[in-house]
Amino acid sequence: MKSCNLELTVSAESIKQALRAVRHPVASSSSLPPPCYHEEDWFRHEMERVFRHGWLGIGHRDQWKMPGDYSAINVGNIAIAVVMDEHGTLQAMSNSCLHRSSRILSGKGRCRAMVCPFHGWSYDYSGQLVSASRMENTQGFSEKGMALKKFHVATQDGFVFLSLEENPDTLDQWLGDFSDRHACWSLDDLVTGRQRVLDVDCNWKLFLEVFNEYYHLPYVHPDSISRYYPEPDPTDDVIGEYTTQFGSTTANPALLEENQGCSLPRIKSLGEREKTGARYTWVYPNMTFAAGSDCLWMYHVYPLTATRTRAVQTVCFPSQTTRLPEFEATSEIYYSRFDIAIHEDIPALEKQQAGMESPFAVQGRFSALEPSVGNFACWYASVTR
């Protein structure tokens, strides 16, 4: 056992050593070392350093509309329940029953109370235990004061964020100038059109990286979306834990070529420049989106294991657009474009994951078309080494 622990320590230290080569400027930086994408001991390390600190994106606020609306989220081995209480406030808490630790809620839906499916223990929307049947003869047991572990939850610009940290910095501090940078998209006015969940056999970082770089487009999407994207602007200098990059496009990037005549109305608050393309933004560590001229498509990404990821895809439109009589039929045309693109990405990601796991895989370098990936890598190296 001692030798095994020594090997784990050496492995982690060798990764930290390799991370020293990941630093700004991106043009002279190495990429993340391959073990960061598959080693189990490193996965446990990054769960502690990356996901147990700061803020995590967990969805758009209209996921929770009424009291009792809930979502069950898994971040690695941490089970979390997010519930709207009777006052319209979001509550986030541990999703492990205080009795024998069964997960209480699954998926998403609406509940009248949080009831454990194993032995029927019941909790209110704040996580307070209200009923524990057949425990009356258990010595020293009292329901009074028993509650699920609470977590911090906050909302900004229509997005909901969660922190597992005991005393995190404020969400304003985490996001910095994010609101100002994205103000013209009127993010508070967007509503969800469709959401779907995908489980992918790749590390969570790979999924987010491919969404935020242009380099792969002609090779992975040659016949679908590649031709829309000329070389983008450089990444912006920002304040906060995110990276962002705007790029003009030659057509509406939210539609396939044969459907360009089906565009929905543009977002009214956009400037002339923003009407010509899309802004790709990655809020560290796990939320990314593309803000186009008429909609926004995004992913919230959760690590399940070192090599398996759950990605929640959400497509949002201006509230006024969703009230148009043609919206339901036209939005399906948009969704088909996003489905085609992601189902082209997934095989490429799974091949990349397989290559990362080779003992002969090496750190690479970043091209001029991967600055957001490089920015994330530098941030990731700074918080994990």
C-alpha cells in the first residue's frame, strides 16, 4: 500500500511539474499534459481544486419556474439538488439522505416535498427534515434541526451559479466585467427553447475545449458549419474568471446552409458589429455558450468520471421571439443544426480521449485558432498546480 501511495504522489507531482509550462502568453505556452485528461488520482485532485472552489454554472434560471421545480446535478461523486422554494428562491443542497445516504431526487421535475425513495424520509424545499417514519423508538433521535448540507446559489444575467465552497468570493467578483461584455445580447430577456442531455466518453475539459476553438472546423465539420467561420477576432482582455472571443460569420451560424432563409428576428439590442457573427464565451470552469444574432446556444458540463462527461445543451431565444406563431416550427430547424454539429464533435472527442490515454501522448502547443483554449489552460494550471 505504501508503494502505491508513493506512485500516486509521484504522478501528481509530475503533472504539476508539466503544468509549469502552461502559462501566458498562449503563443509560447504548452497545452495541458495528457494525464490531466484521464488519471484517476489527478481527477480527484482537480475535483477538489477546481470544482470545490469558486462558482459553477448550473443552468438558465427559467429551468425553475414554480415552487418545487428541481434539478438533480452530479459533479463527480457529489450529488446536488437545486429546488425552488415557496418564496421563489432557489435552494441548493446535498442530494444524499441523512438516513442511509440514498440520492433523494433524480433528473428534473416538480415535487411537493423532497422524499427519499429508499425509506421515505421527507424534506422541505430548504432541505429541513420534516418526517422520518418509524424512528420514534430510536434513542436520542430527533427530527428537529436536522437538515441537508446547504450550498451557495446565485443568479446573474439569467444564468444560475452554484458554489460548494464554505465562504466563496461573491459571484460579482467571479464574473468581473462579464455583464458589461455581454450587455448588448440582453441576456436577462432570453428564455429556454429546448434542452437536452448528452453523456460523452471523454474528459470534461475536452468537451469544453472543442466548443471554444475554430481549428477543428474544416476537419470535423467540413460539410455542415465550417464554411461560415472565417478567422475570428483575438480573445478579449477581460476581468473575471472567463474567456471570450467574437468572430464574424459569413451566414447565420445557428442555421445550416440550406436553411438560411429561416432566420428568426435578430436580438433588437445588438450593435451593428454584433449582428454580423457570434461571441463564444467560456465561464470557468464548466459553462460555455455562443451568443449569436438571434439566439444563444450553451453547454453546462459536469464531470462524471475522469473519462466520462455529462453535457447539458440549452438553446435560448429572446422572449418576444418565442411568442411568434412560427416559433415552434422554425426553432426545430435551429435545433437540427445544433444536433448535427454536436454529433460530429462527439466521435472526434472520443478519438481524442483514446489518444490522450496513451502512455506516449505528449503536451502539445496552441495554434492561433485556439486562444480561448489556451486561456483556460493557463487558468486551470494556476488553480491546480
